[in-house]
Amino acid sequence: MIVSETVQRQIEGASWIRRMFEEGIRLKRERGEENVYDFTLGNPTEDPPDAVRAALQKLARTNARGAHSYMPNAGFPDVRRKLAQSLERDTGVPFTEDHILMTVGCAGAMNTVFKAMLNPGDEVIVPMPFFPDYQFYILNFSGKMVPVETDENFELDIAAIEAKITPKTRAIILNSPNNPTGVIYPEALLRDLEALLRRADHPIAVISDEPYKSYVYDGAKCPETAAIISNCIIATSWSKTWSIPGERIGYLAISPRLPEADALSQACTFTNRILGFINAPAIWQLATAEAPDAAPDLGAYTEKRDLLCDGLARAGYEVRKPQGAFYVFLKTPIPDDMEFTKILLKEGVLAVPGKGFGRAGYIRLSLTVSRDTIVRSLPFFEKAIKQIKN
Ligand SMILES: Cc1ncc(COP(=O)(O)O)c(C=O)c1O
């Protein structure tokens, strides 16, 4: 077989994603696009903010010398300097350009740092439920993902994390605002985690995966993890913030408070290169410096969140509104989320079963759909729950 056994196994393990995708295509063909309500993908489809499009036009017009060339593998120094300054302003931590590495999206950032950090068999603790690709990023470098339970509100359980720490623990992934739950970890819990890490007998890094940082609702504020956690490595991107997930631009920021931060920064610059990324897309690096304040339209997302959550609650679902990110993690009216996903599918509604995120009994619904899709889908959510209650 030309495909490695490892990859074949991984493909089979992740086949539920493919099955959902294929079912969606079949259903759309059968019933027409407009009669299928696809809540599966976290793929913002609105236009990027005006300031971003203006920045791109300006960059293309001026075509500054070297704007399309190789640059240092870590990225354009002046872009990294600007980012370091804004991070220092937001966190109070003295980041410099040497701690910033421009990456191919957030996924590129995470693979780059895991390649630099993990020895075979090293462990990475991941609170459940989690973004499913983490397991593969860790396995790419022969690491071991160690899932850890969160509490009934999907908040970090510090005692549970402590129980999972072994001499092989190298890192913990935090994702706040969280995909899939929408939870924002409060400052007090981050402080408890910092205290735990200080008690540990070897350095454990926190990879703070922050692509949803700008999606917060009801005036909530997402605490700056790097301000609280000394051993913090931020991995993030503009994929969601600017609705440009196809453009692949992000960065790693390694806190200068992390032991051996400089050595890790240099190692990441190297691993970014040898993983084949070489450097992050040049024009997008420049764009990030041109439009630093461009933000998503939170009003539209708040409206969609409320429309969906209130509609689902009226239909009889037990709903928890997300505090951030753009997903609703909905408790299924029967414990078997795969079964309930099938019931919804028959009604033309596509959702991702919670099992894929390591938490059965839930489904994930993405708010990146249009307002109209939400309105037209609600009667079908209602039909699905009625089938169970009757
Ligand atoms: C939690 C989380 N981390 C990382 C990523 C990857 O982001 P990017 O597309 O910028 O690589 C995603 C994408 O959906 C995500 O949901």
C-alpha cells in the first residue's frame, strides 16, 4: 500500500468528518442547496474587513522592493516588531521581535512549535472537548496526546490536570475562547494553572491557541493568557479574525518569561523552514502590519448566536450560549450524539457530533452560516426533537 499504515489509520479514525461531508454533498444534490442547513464548518464566509482589503490593494499597487521575496525565515522584522509592541502593550510582557515567528496559519504555528519541542513519547495535555486536529499535530512528531476532563461547565479542572502531569509532560494546550464549547477561561482559573505549573518539578509550556480571541460576546473580555502564565507560547492566526482562513497567515509568540525562550525561538525558525513552510505568505505578513485594528462584525455574530440559541431553547433544547468563538455546543436530547446527528440529517440539518471532539452527548453548530439559514433551519430542529419526545 502506498499510504503509510499510520496515515491510513488516522484517515479511518477521522472518517466521520468525511462521512458528514459526503452526506452533505449527497443531500444537497438530492434536495437542492437551499434545503440543506449545513452547520458543520467553522468557515467564515463574509468579506474580510474593509481595512484589510484596502491594505491588500495598497500593497499590490505600491509593490515595495522585496515585498514578494524570501525574508528571514521568522518573517519580516518590522512586522514582527510591530506585533511584539502590541503584545507588550496588551500583556505587559516584554516581547521583542525575536520572540515572534510569522507562520502559515495557526495550524502551521502549532506544528512548528511541536516539531521544535517534542521528543518521541513526550506528552501534551489537552482539555476535553478539543479541536480534533490537535491529536494529529502532536502525533506528527511522535508525541502523545493526554486528554483531560473539564468540569460540567467545560471550565478547566486544575486538579484533573495536576493528576495527568508526569515527567514526560511537555505542554498543555489551552484554547480560549474555545472550539467547540465557546467557553472563555476566567482569569482566576488561569492563575490557579500558573500556580500549578510553578509547583511542577520541570518546565511545562502552555500553548495558548487563540484564533478566536476577537470573537467575544456580551462585553466579555478574554483574559490575556501570556499576562498570567509565565511559560506561555501563543499560537494564533488572522483566519477567523479577518475571515481569511484560506490565506494562511498567523504567528507564534514565545513569552520571554519561558525558560530558554531564545533557544526555542531559534528552533522554531528552523522547524518552520524544514517543515516546508519556509516562511509565512509575504504579502499577508505586510497586510497584518497595515490593518492592526481590523475586527470582525461582532454585532452580526451576536445576532446569529441569539437567533439560533433562543430558537433552539423555544423548541425544547437545553442550550448554553457561547461566551466566545462562533460555535454552539448543543446538548443532544438523547445521549447518543451520532444517532441524533442522523435524525437531524434526515431533516436536512448537518451538524458535527460531539464524539469527534472527545465529548459525546453534544453536537457542534457553527455560526458561520447566514442569518437566513438559521431562520429556515429552526422548524427542522424542532421536528427532530419532537420525534424524540413523542
Ligand atoms: C481551535 C483551533 N485551533 C487552530 C485552528 C487552525 O487555524 P488556522 O486555520 O489559522 O490554521 C482552528 C481552525 O479551525 C481551530 O478551530
